[in-house]
Amino acid sequence: MFSHLAVLLGHLLSWGFLGWIGPLIIFLMYKDRNRFVRYNAAEALNGAIAVVIAQVVLGVVLGIFGFVTLGLGFAAFPLVGIPALIQLIFAIIGAVRANQGEWWNYPLNIRLVK
């Protein structure tokens, strides 16, 4: 549960870019102790890494779009925060499910850490 809540804290403090630090610490500390904690920490970490990747790609695409449209496209730059907002919802659901003892997968998650 704390790994999902750490994603929330990281997203709120950095608008999505540091949401991976808390789950990484929990994953590294507890990966050999408890399978359930490892699974939830890996899910939260994978989700946070996916958000960072999506935000970087969106930032580059919207930056190029802004230059191509001679600055008018920069108005769409706040869309970079949408993956972080979606991840906040998933992290809340994941924390609730982990607290209930359920094995829950993040939808649309990239499985980099297993």
C-alpha cells in the first residue's frame, strides 16, 4: 500500500516526474522479503516509469508542435500532465486494493520491473 501512496506523494510534489522514487526504494528494500509487497511495489514502479516516459514523449511532441505552429501549439503544453493525473487515480485504486489484500494490475502498464 505504501508504494502506491509513495507514487501519489511523488506526483504531487513534482507533477509526475518523481513518482518512481518511493516505489523504487520500497521495491529494493522488500523485494526478497514478501512476494505481495514486491508485486505491488513493482506495479507502482512500472506505472510511475511509464508516466515519466509518456510525459517526456508528450513534451517533445508538443514542443515540436509548438515550434511548427510558430508558438500557437505551446498552449497545449499542459497536456503533459495528463498521464500523471491518470496515474494518481490508478495509485489510489492500487493502494485501496493492496490494503484489502488483492493482487491488482495497473491497466495500460509497461512491465519493466518484475
